[in-house]
Amino acid sequence: MNKICIIDGQGGGIGAFIIKKLRETFDESLDLIALGTNAIATAQMLKAKANRGASGENAIVRTTLAADLIVGPLSIVLAHAMMGEVTPKIAEAIASSPAKKFLLPLLQENIVIVGTAAIPLPHLLDELIEKYLKG
């Protein structure tokens, strides 16, 4: 079973949506680990049916070392993103994790990724599932 870390911050809405979609598609066959930059984000992802969850810098740094896949918004690898919730240690741990990373280009930061289109989250998740996770 793949260990998939879903990482989100602030209110956890993106992470919760990701978890719900993965549960709808794969039922209980995936080990979904909710990692929130804060307790509210983690709680929302746990309500969405993550197998387990943890909050904060140390939990994210330690857990991403053993992950098979990491899913979250692109900002999880940007130090000081999400209104400062993504610490430099969090960004570094995620970026340097040996896990394959699926980063969704949903940015609230003052950054533009040239060559990407503004695609709604549901369509991004459909593409992630169909192209990369099924099969």
C-alpha cells in the first residue's frame, strides 16, 4: 500500500478536497496521511477520511522522509508561503524527500508559473488521478 502524504495549511480545504477525491476513486486501498501546518488543517483532512494525521513542522519533516508520494499545493515547497505557515524547514524537507511529489499549481503567493494554465482544483485532481495514480 502506498503511503501518500497530503500536505496543506491554513483551513485545510485543499487537502480535504484531495483526500475526498482519492477516497472516492480508490476506496480504502491507499494509506492517506494528513499533514497540516496547523491543527485546523489537519482536523479538516481527518474529517475527509485520512487514515491518520499530524500537525506542525516536526511532524511534516519526519513523516515526509518515509512517504511514497506527497500531494499538495505548490506552495508547500516555498518557504514562508501560506501566510508564513510553511517554514523553511518544512519546504526543505518536502523538496528533499525521496518521495515522488505531485504539486498542484494553486498559488496565493506573488508567484506566477509560466506555462501553466489556471485550471480549477477538481480538474487538476482528475488529471493527477488519471495520468499518474491509476494504472
